[in-house]
Amino acid sequence: MTTPSPATETAWLTMPELVEVLGEPLGRVRRLLDESQLIGSKRHGAFAVPAVFIVDGHPLPSLRGTIIVLHDAGFTDDEAIDWMLSLDDTIGVAPIEALRAGRKSEVRRVAQALA
């Protein structure tokens, strides 16, 4: 299976960068990851999170429920990240762009249909 090229280009934040951007201690950042409020990958070497998942110094609020829906559909973290960053024809934009625009119900409906 080939990885789709992302429609949404984003920087990737390492753990030290997340600590700085979120203004939280490392333990709290790890808890955000454990609680699916953020999701990351080691695909580029060190573990990192797409910067587009952070808004105004906080995890995008609608991200957690969407991550849970994708995990319930059997997606790995890498697959979930790829889906969120890639253009989805049903939504018309990358799911992360729709989430950032406040369209979480639409994104989650599409994600649930993937199960």
C-alpha cells in the first residue's frame, strides 16, 4: 500500500517542540497523547506530531473524537494521520482542514463510514 501524498503540508513537532508550543511539561504532553488528544508518528525518525493539529497553543478540540473514531475503525496512528492530512473527495478538502473549519460532524460521519 502506498502512502498518499498529503494535501495538507505541515511541519512536524518533536516532543521538545511540543513542550514549548503547548507550554506544558513533558508528562502532560505524554498524557495528551495517551488520551488521544494528539496523535503522532515516528515515520521521520524521532516521534513527532503534525503542527496542524495544534491551534493557538492547544490541541485542536475536535481532534480527540476523530482519532477515537479512526482507531475504532481499525486505523493505526500512521493511517489516521495520513487520512486526516490527505484530500478526501467526500469532504472536498483534507479532513484536518475541515476540522479546523469547525466541520467535525461531517468529518466523523465520513470516518465512521470507513469502518
